[in-house]
Amino acid sequence: MEHAGLKIVTDDTLKELRSFDVITPDLYTDAFQSRLKGMGVDADLDILTQNNVPLILDKILKIQKETQEGTQELKDNIDLATVAINDKDEKALAAIKVHMNALQNRISALEEQVYIDDLTKAHNRKWLFDKILEDDKFKQNGVLTFIDLDKFKVINDTYGHIAGDKVLFLISNVLQKLEGVDVIRFGGDEFIMISFDKELAYIENYITQINEGFKTKSFKFQGHTFKVSLSSGSSAFESGTNFHEITGIVDEKMYEAKRRKKEAEATA
């Protein structure tokens, strides 16, 4: 199954599961497999493990549980506050208010964790589909950039996954330094940058500057030194534009950039 097709199936599966109050890894696997069969594909579902989908869902379930516990504490505090009001106990009421504010902040922080990629600290796909899109369409005008690390598999195979993880964290950190953009780890070594107040040329120039900077620097890991570079494709979009339509455009631009790099290396 082609990479782009897998993305669509994954996105459609997550969209289907949004109606459930609780999502388990088994539920995701069943829904994913149903989507594949609907496309006439008989695929090995080990790909789920490779993409850490069960781990992501376990994280969501844990946060859901902690949020529910915090919400129950808030309800209990409301009951205590009612008693304090009836008894005109201002000291108890003040203490309850402080505790409730702390609980509310904790719940808000837990809810935000659902949208953060643990490794890179960028947003994750769930954030993209929950916050930026509605029925897979953009809510407002903007610019989308699809970014892929060059020869990332070589880095993983040569220096190990720990080195690869450090590179992903580095790239995410560099991308997030640009103000006015949101960075999403879309999967593996793929990132998406979305901006609603920057022009297309400005974003493309920023990616060029990053790559120029990488040419003069080397990444060091456990005594090994190697280079890192990015390939990207960008496109402006309008409110109401389908997400998959834009990703198809930027994906092709990104692969064209990779082809040009290979041709340049071959003739160098």
C-alpha cells in the first residue's frame, strides 16, 4: 500500500473514532482493518505497532482517566463550597476556591497533553484534525509546508534510533523557532508547518535558510559526525480547501525537491 494511501486510511480511522467516548488500541485496530478491507487491501497490521498507534492511544486513555479524576475532585469541591456558603464559612470557601483553581489548571494542562508529540514536543496529528480542520477542510486561509528529512533511514540504520530521535527533536526545535507557525509531527520523520499570517515566499525562504545553515554544521552523536538536511513542499490554501488535496500538492513538490538533490549529487 502506498505511503499516501496509508495516511488517508489512518486519518479516516481517527475521524471515525471521534464519536466514541473511549478509544482503545483494539478498537483502533478493528476500525483501521475495516477501512483497509473497504479499499480492497489485505495488509499486515504490524504497521500499527511501527507507528506507535497503540502507545498514543494508551497515552490518551491515561490522560482521560486523570482528567476524569480531576473533574470528580472539582465536583466534590463544589459540594464542599455549597456547604461552606450555607454555613457562611468564608475561610473554608477561600481555601476551596484556591484548590478548585489549581485543579482546573491541572485539567487544562492534561487536556493539552493529548495534542503534543512526546518525542519532538511538536503538535501531533490529533491536534491538526481537531483544531485546524473541520470535516477534513481548513477553517481559514493559510500556508502549509510538508517537510521530510533526507536519508533519515540511513541515520537510523547507521547510528541507531537514539541518534534518529535526537535528530527529530533538533529539527522540531528549529522549525518551531519561526514565529507565527504551528509545527506538527505528521509521522516518522515527516513534519507539517502551518501558518495563518505568513506569506508562502516567507515560509519557503525560511526552510531554505535552515538548509543553508545545516550545510555549515554537523550533527554529532557518540563520536560520530554526520549532516542533516530537509526536503519540503509548500502551498497556500483557502478556507474550505480539503486537507488531502493540499497534502497531495505539497507531497509532490517535496519529492521533486528530493529528485533534484539526487540529480545534483549524481553530477557532483
